[in-house]
Amino acid sequence: MNKKEKHSGGCACGKVRYHSIGQPVKTGLCHCRYCQLRTGTAFGISVYFNKENLIIESGDLKKYTFTTENGNTFETNFCTNCGTSLFWTLSH
């Protein structure tokens, strides 16, 4: 991969489209309670990109924010039409 590589994606219904430029910072597989809630499954798989490299091309996102038991802020972003979970952030 190179610094100009483009990674594209979107939601299930196709209304939200996005892309990120550059290599992922890291990837991860997590089975914490918050990733289980975010995905509705036993674990979450994530690819981490720098936020400034993420471009939302189309569609509307809705945010859901809550405070974790450790006092961190967890925010998940999803498509307003189909509900696909697309992005999440955890502030320490």
C-alpha cells in the first residue's frame, strides 16, 4: 500500500458512501461489551484510519453517544436509512 491508496466503503442500502486516503493505522478484533453492542454480534472488527483522511461522499449519518463505565465517551455513527454501523470513536 502507498500513502495515496484509496479505501472506499458504504452502508447496506448504498446511501452513505465514504473513502479514506492512505494506509490504515491499525486493525483490530475486539470482544468487549461496547463492540458487542455496536455490532450486535460477539465481536467487532475494526480498521483504524486517521480521522482527517476520512471523506463522507454522500448520505446522512446519525450519532449515538454514551459514557462507558470507565468514564470514556463512546460514539458510534450509522446510516439514518438502513442503520448500518459505519464509524466509531472512543475518547479517553
